[in-house]
Amino acid sequence: MATERLSSILSHVTGGSKSGLNAITQKHPDDVVITMAIRTPLAKGGKGGLKDTPLDAMLYKILVEVLKKANIDPQMIEDICLGNVSDAKAAYYVRAASLAAGFPNTTGASSCNRFCSSGLKAVQDIANQIAMGSIECGLALGAESMTTGGDRLTRPFVDEILNSGVQDAVDCMQPMGQTSENVGRDFEISREAQDRYSAESYQRAEAAQKAGWFDDEIVPITVKVKDPKTGEEKQVKLTKDEGPRWGTTYESLSKIRPAFTQFGDRSTGGNSSQVTDGAAAVLLMRRSKAEEMRQPILAKFVGATVAGLAPRIMGIGPSLAIPKLLGKFKVTLDDIDVIELNEAFASMAVYCLNTLKLDHKKMNPRGGAIALGHPLGCTGARQIVTGLSECRRQKKKILLTSMCIGTGQGMAGLFVNEQL
């Protein structure tokens, strides 16, 4: 059964399909397009530049930058959707921050949460509203302060769930580190393979940072940072990601102790995503509206989809979501130019790379969450910002983004770069 399913998956993603590629690259007045995609620098959770910047402050700062850079009357933006995982007050914060930043009270605001795909889900929410004619222009955000929050449960599930006899339901309680060890053990992904993959992620991020590739996607922000020893506050301008550790090698990573010893010995702090704070913004509108307002069209939003799987191996979610999405639009991996696949853990990244037979040169050319960090609600939007920037640099067209999702899901998004 597993062999048949894998064969079915691979049949969707190998080979070529000119008709599908031609269809998604055509331009129509009712297309949903992206006219701006920016993000803050990503800062180390608990000790980095955003540790004293709570979620509402982070949202305010990026919303101010949106209005500065978009060159658009804020009244034209009809709705804002924020992807966020750990803050139950996120809907309050995004509404208040948008009003304070200069959006009128006629612009709506909401929050959504599908764990690590929340940023992409926010983009999908706004895009779907535009496609259905509910709005013509909207803003998707992804933001997370992991300094002040996380995605852990605060209590066990109720007895009705725990005693239901449905193991998948009970497994939704498994910590993410445990699911990573499950993937490594079940699919025989060695510690060495995970460390070698992670070293490559760090080295790519270092090379990209040194070359200035991130500069056109990052908006510098000024924040207050408190000295933990003296309590003194000072203003700091954040301009670059804090996650990349220059000079990281396989040898240095191989010396790091396992992080989840109660579950296994393959996942470490060096081959897992970093705890990170950050925010990203993606402005979307109908193509006809963008042309009417003379907005620069960066890309076309083609579509996104979600797939479910056993919670205990949630990390392999992209291996199901990607072929499902490509099948819907009759395109294949040969048609894809850049792949942004979230590196929640090296175990899942190596599995997806090998199982889908991805071209590693196309996947995370600037490094991924292992090197850059993984602010949970931000990542789905951040991948779009980074991926489109990389498409522009390479002068390539088709971007695929994907991520695993806690509780056993995967999500993927498809975009066409129009800035060649």
C-alpha cells in the first residue's frame, strides 16, 4: 500500500507538462497578484533584537513600512489577515496596530492559525477573497514573537479524546521534537545525513547574507532593546537576520548533543529550526486593480492547498501537499524554478528532498529555517518574500513554497514571478 502511494505521488511530480505551465503563466484581468512582499529581519527568540518587541509592536512597525513602501491609499486595502500561532490576542493586536499605523477603520482585520503554515494561510485567505469578488485588495501578514509564546499545549486533552481509541487523536499531543525523531527513526534518516544537510543550509545562508541577497526583501526597523543585566533601554536599528552562524560546518554540527534524548538521538539544536521572532507582509490585489493604480506586479498567486497525514510524522507533510498542489494545476517539479521548503527539522527536510527527488540546487538556495529561523506564524509569508526575491535574482519564473504543520498536515503554495 505504501509503495503504491509513493508511486502515485511521484507520478504527479516527475516528467513535464507544457499545457499546465502555459496555463498558469498566462495573464488575465481577474488574476490575484502580489504587488509588494517585505519582511523584518529575523531575530533570535529570547535574546535577539526583537526580544523586547511584543507582537502588537512588531505588527505596528511592519504595517507602517507597508504604507511607506506600497505608495497606495490605505483606504484601497479592504482587509488584513494575520497568520499567528501562539498569541490568542492576535486579532486584537492586528486590528489596533493597523489603525495606529494609518489604515482607516473601514479596513477589516483578522487573524488565522494553522500552525507553521499560518502565514501562507493568511495569503490564501486574502487571495480567495479577491478571487471570489469579496474584495479587490488585501494585505496578508505573518508574525510571531516566539520570545513570548510557543505552540506547546498547556494541558492534556480531555478524556473523551484520550480514551477515544483513535491513536492519531492522542498523537496530536506529541511535541515537535518527538515527531522529528519519529521521522528520523521510521525512515532511517541518520544523524549524519541531518547534520550534513544542516551545514549546507548554514553555508547557503552565509553566502547569501555576504552577497547582500536578502537586502531587497528586508525592511530595517528600529526597536527598543533592554539590557538584561542593567535594565537599560536603548534604540537599535535591525537590518539583517541574526540566525546565520558564519563558519558552520558538518564537523561543528556533529559535536552538538541531541536535543530530545527522551525520544531519540538524531535531532539537535544544530539541525533543527531556530526559535525566532519576525514578521512578513504580502500585498495582494486583482490584476486589473493593480494596473489601474499603477502598482508594480511582482508575481501571480496561482494557488495553495493543504494535505493531512498521521500526526506522529507531521514533518513529511510537504511530501503530500506538494504533489497534490502540482496535480491540481497540471505542472511538475521540472517546471519549478525555486523551492522554499521549511526546515522545521533536518529530518523532514532530508525526507522530502529524497522522497520527492527534489533538485537540491533549487531548494532553499538562501538556506532555510535551520539557518534563518522559524517564527511560526511568519514562515509561510516569509518564504514567499524570500522565494520571489530569489526568483528575481535568478530571473526565473515559478516558485513553490511548502511546510510541515504540527498535528499532521502539510501545505504548499504556487506563484509566478513577473519581475524578470
